[in-house]
Amino acid sequence: MRVLLTATPIAVLVLVVGFLVQKRVSEVPNLEFNKLLTNTTSDLVVTMDSAYKDADGDLVADPPTDPAALIKPETIIFSDVPGDRDEENRVVWQPFLDHLSQQLGLKVEYATDLKTVADQIRALRDGRLHLTIINTGAVQTAVNSAGFVPRYVPANDEGKFTYEMELIVPKGSLIKTPRDLKGKFVIFTDTKSNSGFKTPLILLRRDFNLEPGIDYDYKLSGSHFNSINMVKNRKFAGTETTEFAAAVANDLLTRLVAEGNISPGDYVSIFKSEAFPPACLGRAYNLDPELAAKLDQAIESFDWTGTTVAKRYAAEGKTRFVPIDYKQSWALIRDVDAALLSLRGQQTPK
């Protein structure tokens, strides 16, 4: 696999976002772009709901001060990032759940009825989900609207945990750089995904002056797995072709290569972004503090060695959970979300 281009830093995005849009917006009323912005920002929550308090300024909801508002469930409900592989994921995480159950003296069960990120957030808010993995792009909304407390991310032995967004094309494609996507097709995952939609949408517009619906057509595949398979199978919208690109998270791409779902010879990477934090393991803000502390201890004491969890992350070199600082590590993601909201505001007709 070869990477042909590297993104300029996204951190400057918020500073230049006004310049990015005004000239083209005045020239071309891009209804397609407006629709995408509306979809991706419709349930984006960038300020904390009044139901939660953040007295210590860490941007995460504090535990309730009223003891009656704390919960101590007899069964801890866990979920992975929703997708098309729920049963497979349940098997992968079973050793982890067994360990938690043993350490806590409680039942710990995998929730297979949560099919979307919105389902996860709703279940967290309603108290039906206690421990979960939220994808990178949805963490801010989960924190602000559902009391999600980010705690851990999978990391390697040295504690590194980041990943990048890549644009990949089928082997043999005439598309060599993102600039070649003009008049072509792009596969996004879904409008709530950071690496599968938000970041590539912003970068294609910012760095390459390419707008969806005007400069390129697009399709939402529903998941990174689906997008990668479309590249592997050389099919876009049911038509056999090599002239399209897919925006994917490269930690998931690496995992699928290791599992044999796609070969490095099936694709070429034409773009790589700067690094982002991965999907995050966290818990409900209103867990009883004693239970929350025991849960943290149980997570940190889980030995991945020889487990299906270790096998899942082996290709990425990740071997353990490490604590995460949401305020610091998600700053870049919050900047991307702020940029999307700013773009939406500038695109709205006056």
C-alpha cells in the first residue's frame, strides 16, 4: 500500500473556514452540499445539555450530587460501535465481559439491539446502556447529550492510539490524487462518522476545492466495512468501475487486511489525514461512584493476551486499554464539528 499525499493540518481549519466558503457560496448555490451539512449537523450537540453539570471544567458531565439520581444496575449492559457484525462483535468481546463480570460480581451482557449511533446515545440517556464504545465522530454528541464519560481507548505497548483517515481507490484506478476526483465518485460511510464523512468532506473542499454534488458524486455506504468491500469488489452503486474513492479509517482498514477481507493489492491509498483519536470506551455519568471506580479497575486489569479482543486489534498493534483525556484528545474533533456548523451557517440563505 502506498500513500501519495498527506493532509495539511486540520487544526487551522476553524481559522480559515470563512474564507473557504464565501467566494464559492456566492457563485454557486450548492443545494447538495447544504443537504449534507444539514444531515451531519442535525443532531450534533456541541454544548452540554442543562441536565448535566461540569463543575471541574473537564467538558464531561459530573456525577449527580443527588444520591437518588445515581444508578447501580444489577446487570451492566455493554455495546460496541453499531454495525453489520453484531454477533461477531459479541463473540469478540465475550472474554472482556466475562472478566468484568468476575471482577464486579455482576452480570455483564452485550446489547445486540442497538443498530445505530443514535440508538446508543438514546440508550445511554435513558439509562439502558452503561458501558459502550462510541465512534470518534459521535463522542462529542454523546458526551453533551447523553452523559457519556470517555475513559479508555485501545493502544499499543507504548500507549499510542491514534489513526488516520485515508482515501483509497481500487487497484488500477486512473485516480492518482484527490484532484482527480473531479467528475468522479466518492464513497462516504455515514454523515455522523468523523473519518468516513466529516473530515473528508471538509478536506476535499478546503484543500482541493471539490464540492459534493457539483464536483463529484457520492454515496453513503453505511459503514467502513461496506466502503472497503466496494473498493475490493470494484463496484460503485452496483456498477463495476475503478473510478471512485472511499473515505475510511485506516485502523479498520488495517484490521480487515489482517483478517483477509481485503488484500493490500486490491487498493491504493491516495491521501492520508493527520491523526485522530479512535473509537472510545466509556460509561454512563450517573453510575454509582463506587461501582464506577470498580469498573475502571476491572477494565484496566483486563489482560488481552490470547483473547479474541487481542486478535481483533493485533493488526493495529494494539494490546491494552489506556486512559483518555477527552478535553485534550478530542479538541481536534471538536474543531471539525465547529467548522461544519460554521459552514452550515454560511451556506444558509439569508
